[in-house]
Amino acid sequence: MVDTFARIQAGRERQQLESDVIHDWYRFVLAYPDHLVTEMLEQFEAQPGDVVLDPFCGTGTTLVECKKRGIDAIGIEANPVCRLASQVKSNWDIEPQRLREVSQTIVERITPQSNALAFSSQPLFEDIYEVDGLKEKLLDDSPEARYFISSGMLKRGWMSEAPFYKSVLLLDEIKALAAKGIDGALISALMIALASILVETAANVSFGPEIYVSGKKEDANVLQAFCEKVNKMAADLEVVRELAAADEIADSNIQVIEGDARVCDHVLRENGISEAVDFVITSPPYPTEKDYTRQTRLELVFLGYVHGRKSLQRVKKTMVRSHSKGIYKADNDGRYVADVPEVQAIADELREKVADKTYGFAKVYPRIIEEYFGGMHRHLESLLPVLRSGGKCAYVVGDQRTYLRTYTPTGEILALLAERLGYRVLDTLVWRVRKGTTGSGKAIKEEIVILQKP
Ligand SMILES: C[S@@+](CC[C@H](N)C(=O)[O-])C[C@H]1O[C@@H](n2cnc3c(N)ncnc32)[C@H](O)[C@@H]1O
């Protein structure tokens, strides 16, 4: 274990570029460390010309590391905000100077309004700066802002009024760029800069590791944070583009698809991808009660991907079931593992434990286990036709005691499902051990399950 951990940490030293280059554009608490990807690419001896797939690509850690090494990669992701972040981070064609210029023009134009919004929120100035008309106009123009209010997010304090309206101002300006003929990739990059500073600067949220509303700040310097983010993005682009121009980074093709990794073969085929995948490096969800749409709710709403119950459900339903607020009557992935005793033993233990529980969510715990492993079974099965013979996969997962302290050895069961489907299990590396968060105090392993298609 020490060995694996040390090797993965040492991956940092072998990286050609500092960890924060590109990855920092938009961070996700649930991301894995980029040097873990470095280590796996090296273990697999992945080279330019190979194709790496991350079927649960999140914010693109695998894709960016592949791109830094000139290796082709494909990402599949169900959450549209994460998909956009992955796309932006793996597109280095944007002219850094152009990115700076466009953002500066926007910021200069809206600075007076942003200042008025800031002053109007201070008691001394509220009579001098009249911004009601401005707020009304912003709401008229922005269905995203209207939903943010009608869904109760403003009232519940996810953002305070002044930073909220400043962020809407910025959002509207970025959206307006399309009508001015500005390139879509550049607009997406600015959207990700906004998404990133929403969480880091504008909102009242913290992660621990769940997202929660914390310490209300009355105001925040939204425009300054945005400029700093865009400048960092431009500076990183300069670095990687210089390396590419000097042939230090080979050209590679990175594709990011919004889709459901439980039907990988279908998703790739639909998107015209026919080349075989050589390697998979990924961290799928695990059954931990983490709602990936809640972690990114602010960005999903602000960027207009979620504008009501239906649109939120659509995103949730594309995901592997892993928490009690994202499980539906019609779900039926459990049938794929109905004859797997190891999964049924956990579900049975939970059925017994929840029998006398009165709160509604507990009743679905056994189903989450079945739906989760059923979903992962479907994923592994759908991967087989697209993975080349001899192709290797690394699945980073953690054991759990989330549900009434019932031990769920996620890696062990995934390995078992993979074996049933015909994969070879080459190794299971324990790379981290942490204390359980459920009060049991018992250690919980995080593992990398290494599979191979014969
Ligand atoms: C642990 S996170 C991956 C984090 C990623 N390794 C990174 O560094 O950002 C798991 C991701 O899987 C996504 N996901 C869940 N179910 C999915 C599905 N069925 N298809 C595609 N993506 C899915 C979630 O939205 C989440 O972004």
C-alpha cells in the first residue's frame, strides 16, 4: 500500500507541467489527483497514438493529463457542467490574447453597473445608487436568474444579492457574445471561468466534502475574480501552446461527449467513434450518498442546464444510481446483479437494518446497492465491444460504510462483476486508507482495480 501511495505521489515529480496548469480552471471536490493519472498512464505504457477513455470524466483530469502527453482521449460525462469544463480544459486552440481582450471588453463595459450594484447594497449609499431598474432588466433577460430565485436558492443564501446580480450581469454579457460572432469555444471558456468563480468567490458555499451554504458574505468582487481566472487561463494556454509549438507536446485528439457510460458502446457509436479504446482510466461514482448534481447545482442553474424539476431529473437519470435522492420507481439495473450473492448479501443486510426505520430514504438503501452495482455491470458490459483485446482499465473506487454502517467493498465487487463478464483482474492496488466518516472509526480503502480484456 505504502508503495502504491508513494508511487502515485511521486507521479507529481514526473509531470512535465505543474499540477495546477489547466486543472485549476475549474475544480471539482470529487476529482482525483492528476498525478494518479500520470502513474496509471506510465504503468500502462500509454503512448501517443493510443486512445484512452474516461467514461466518467468529471472535470477532465484524465483528458487533460492525456493531452499533456500527446495521447488521444475520449471522455463521457452525464453532468453537462462537468462535460463543458472537460471540453474547455482540453481545447488549447483558443488564442490567449484574444481571450484576455474579449473578457476585458466585457468587464470594462459592465464595471459601472457592477459598482452601482455593490454600492446600492451598502446602507450609506443605497439612496444614491438606484438599481431596481437594472435588477428588473437583468431578470427579464435571464431565465437562469429567474429560476435561481424561483427555486429558492437566493432566499436560502446560496448567494447574497449583490454578488448574485453582478454574476447575472456577467452571464448576460457572455451570452450576448454569440450574437456578436464570437467563437463558441471562446464563449465556453468564459462560461467556465464564470462557473469557477461563482463557487470560489461569488457564492456562500463550502465543501466538507458535501456542499453546504456557509458564512453569508454581503458582497464579493466578482469582476476581479473573473479577470484573475481568465488571466490564469490565458497564461496556461500560453505555456501549453509554446510547448506544443516546440514539439514538446505532440498533437492529440480529445473528444468529450455528454452521455451515459452505462451504454458506452452506444454513446461512442452515436458520436461516430469507431476506433478501439486501448486504455480506460476513470473514477466512477460509488454508493456514498453523493449527489453529483447537488455538488454542481449552482453552476447547473446559472449556466441554464437546470431550469426546473424535469431538467434536473433528466441529468440525474443519466447517472449511475449512487444516492437516495436519485433513484426512481422505474429503475431496473438491479436485475443485472440479482444473481450475484456478494451484492445480494449487502442488500439483504440493509433490508434487515431498515425494516424498522421510519424515515423514507432509508427504505431505498438496499435498492441503491443493487441499482449501483447493476449500473456498473451494464457499464462494464458495454465497454467490452469498444475496448481492444489486451486493453487495460484502471477503476479508482472506495469502500463504503455509508448506509447504516454496512460495509460495501466497492472495488472487490467491481472486480468480481468484471470477472463474470470475462475481464481479467490483473491487480487491486490500495492507494489510500482513510477513517470512515460514519462514526464507525473503521478504516476504509480506496483502491485502483486493474482490469484487462483478454
Ligand atoms: C468521481 S466523479 C469523476 C471525477 C473525475 N475523475 C475528475 O477528476 O474530475 C464521477 C463522475 O461520474 C459522472 N457520472 C455518474 N454517472 C454517470 C454515467 N452514467 N455516465 C457518465 N457519467 C456519469 C458524475 O457526474 C461525476 O462527474
